[in-house]
Amino acid sequence: MNSASPLQLDNHFVRHLPADPEQRNIRRQVSKACYSRVQPLQFPRATLLGWSQPLAAQLGLSPLQLGEARFAQIFSGSELLSGSEPFAQCYGGHQFGNWAGQLGDGRAINLGEMRDVNGQHQMLQLKGAGPTPYSRTADGLAVLRSSLREYLCSEAMHHLGIATTRALSLVATGETVVRDMFYDGNPKAEPGAVVCRVAPSFLRFGSYEIFSARNDIDSLRTLANYTIARDFPELPNATTPDADTYTAWFDTICQRTARLIVDWMRVGFVHGVMNTDNMSILGLTIDYGPYGWLEPHDPTWTPNTTDAQGRRYRFGQQPQIAMWNLVQLANALYPLINEVKPLEDALDSYRNTYEREWLAMMRRKLGLAQAEPDDKPLVEALLQSFSLTETDYTLYFRALARFDASTEVTGLPIALRSTWYDEQPGTKAEQAATEWLQRYRERLLAEHSDPSARANLMNATNPLYVLRNWLAQQAIDDAEQGKLDKLRELEQMIQQPYTAQAGKDHLAEKRPEWARQRAGCSMLSCSS
Ligand code: AMP
Ligand code: MG
């Protein structure tokens, strides 16, 4: 079971779950199987653009030991590690509210599993290493711009303390990929890349939905039992699950999903494509596509151009969409439980956990040590005041941590004003912001708030550095020209998001005006 050497992969998933008998790599519907075997493409000119030192250390797999050239060969899929039986997973999903049928790993190829230094199993998965039976009409490849974004953001989320799939490496394939970035009939050749993603499991809500949709309850049960034994061993009867085990499992998924979304709302992360195939069964952030970070706080904002009309996946709707997705999962798992009530109870517990944890999180964002009945209105009034003038969601809370509550509020301190995009927004916005600050000050005085304890709590909750879209885009523009300095700088920045780093003020700034409408900086297309 345990890999004897870090270069020996284990094929636990392959050994324990039903395989697609078809060996040819042709696009097709795959029934009664969890995966299809597939070989990655060969990229002889692959080069290493970036790698995560913390994750490499955790896996004991680093280019320092393997040599950069070999590392690039392995993590582009060109050289297979010993024992690896690569495969693509079969799953389905609801996309933008509609059942989409079979989707599957169209451009992800799983290499196998290994144990990290903590003994935790981890699956290594390449994204962009070639087509699979699930590629439908697409090519199985990925471009550098979206790969760099996934690579950086996965690690950024990890260092923010948010559950996520990880990214070990970013490798340039040395080949081009054709994409019509704006869907306007102007396709262009772009540099290709492969990201090595790492997670204990890449199973998604859609992995279960596909079997239920096909009324293949045997496969559904097989996969559910596998998942529980493998990744939820703490559940009652995890190795011989019954209806109570499945119920407890679904409840755990609901709890984890609630906590995940609270974390997204804390840091202003907008996933952008919360389809059920992009919802991890482990409650991880998964599938970084046209995601974005709030700069001005705007609950209606979505980074995804494909979603610009309906804004289904806007920032403020993420909690409701997660719930909608959990309902789809509940429907899919129903045949294992055959009772509606326990599933409804778990969904209720999602709502309750989300509400409770969201308020607790917002209290920490404000540095409040105690819970008071009026906290929710206090938080809502702040968010309301953000709607009167564009306020940088990240910088505002860092500035608020420096607010001195010992003297009366007569106007808005410069530090807070400077988090506005328009620093002279007019009296209504000024008044609302000032009145809110007075209210906040009274609240702090009432709980005898200790200034340094408050600042510490706030600065551990509110990041200073987030992966602003225009920062990532600048690193992409340079990387496409072969210049990696900005990528290196961001690799460093994301590792300590809560701590001010010397000489890095330019990474903690409001979005510059030039970035407001630029592609990649404000809105992103799904074409990646
Ligand atoms: P997404 O919503 O981007 O996570 O992708 C939805 C589905 O499309 C998944 O099944 C992906 O594997 C598939 N897909 C996206 N891009 C490609 C591509 N370039 N080649 C093959 N399949 C893709
Ligand atoms: Mg996906």
C-alpha cells in the first residue's frame, strides 16, 4: 500500500473501482465505470516554469532531487513514474442549473497516489496533458495563462488557510494550443502548459450524480463505499456502510461545504463556475477557471464572462449555489438512504452552519472578541455602506485594524478613505462610512476591546495580499515572453498572505485604473 519510495506510485483508485473495459482513447459515453485508462501525451520540450516548495517538501518530490529537466518530463506526463497506471475519471454534472450528462476528466489525467510526509495519501493529477475519452469536442490541453492562474491560486488558497486542491508544478509544454479567447472567431496559438494538481481525492458531486442519473445504483454504492472507507474513515461503520453512515457522510459534506464557502466570503474569492462537477466531495476548492477576487466589494460581481448575463455564480450568491449543489448531491445519494428526512436535516444543517460560521467569521474580520445580539445588523450596515462607494474589500479590513478607538470619530480617517476607489465619493457615502465607524467604536468600547488583541485577530483573519486578477495577469504577460520575475514574486507573496513583506507594497494596492476593463484583469472567459 504505502509507496516504498517517493517515485513509486500506488494505484489504489484503479485497483478498487470498476474500470472502463475499452482501452482505446476515443471519445465516448462510459457506463458502469469510474474511470478509463489513458496515456498522457509526450512533450519532449517541456520546461519547468514554477513549483511549490512547501508542497514539494510535503511530498518529498522536488526538482532539487530529481533535476529540473526530469521533473519537467515527469510533471508534463512525458515520463511515467514507476507503478503509475494513468487514468481519467468519469463524472457528470449540473452546469449553470441544468443537467449536462457525462463530463469527466476531459483534460485531467491522474497518475496515481503517494503518501506525503504526514502519511496522508495524495493523488497526483496532470491538467492539460492530453485528451481522454471525456474530452468531448475539446483538445485535452491547457494554455499557460489559465495554468499559471490555477497553479498560483491553489497555493494562495492553501496559505490563506482555505481548503483546496494543491498545485505542485507549472510546466510549459513547449507546444502551442489554439484558443478563441473572446469567442469572437479570432482563434490564436498560445503557449501550452500542464499543472500537477494534488489532493487526497478529486471526486466531485458529479462523480455520484452520473451513476444516479443512469440509475446504476450498484456503481453508485461502490463509489460511495470506496469514498467513505478511503476519505471518511471516522464515520460510523465506515468499512461496512449502512443508511446511517451515508446520512452522516452527507451531513459531513454539508458541514465542510458550509465552512468552505464562509472562507471564500471571508477573503473575497469568487469561484466563477460552481457547477456540480466543480464541487469537491472533500469540501475543497477545486477547478480554478475564470475565478476572481473582489476588489471593490460588490455582491453582484462575477469574473466569468460566460456568466455575465445571469450572474448565477456572483460573489453574493455563492452560499445559495452551494446549497443548490448540495440538493443535487442529496438527490443523487437518495437511493442509498431511501428516506428524505435525514437528507433534509443535513441540508438544514448546511444553512445553520453557514449562517452561524459566517457571522462568527465577520466578527473576527471586525476584531470583535465577544458575540452580541446586534452584531449581524452591524455587519450588514458595513456591507451596505460599501454599496455607496467602491471600497477595496481586502484593504478596508487591514486599515480598520489600525483604527484607534480611544478618541472620538469626527470624520473618516485617511487610512480608511484610501481604500475607496473614488476618494471624494460625496456626502452620502462619507456620512454612512463615518456613522458606521462611530457605531463600531461604541461596540469596541462596550466590550473593552484590547487594541493589540483586536489588531492581531483582524490581521490573522483579513489577508493583506490576495491574488488580484491584474497581478496574475501581469505575471502571465511576462511569462508568455519568457520572463518569470513576476511569477517568482507572486510565488513568494502568496506564501505569507497575512504578513506585510518588506518592499511589497505594490502587491497590496487597489486595482489600477488601466485594469478596470482589461481582459484577464476584470473579467475572464472560460476559454482556457
Ligand atoms: P470546467 O467547467 O472548466 O471545469 O469543465 C467542464 C468540463 O469540460 C469538464 O469535463 C472538463 O474536463 C471539460 N474540459 C474543459 N476544457 C477542456 C479541454 N480543453 N479539453 C477537454 N476537456 C475540457
Ligand atoms: Mg471542472
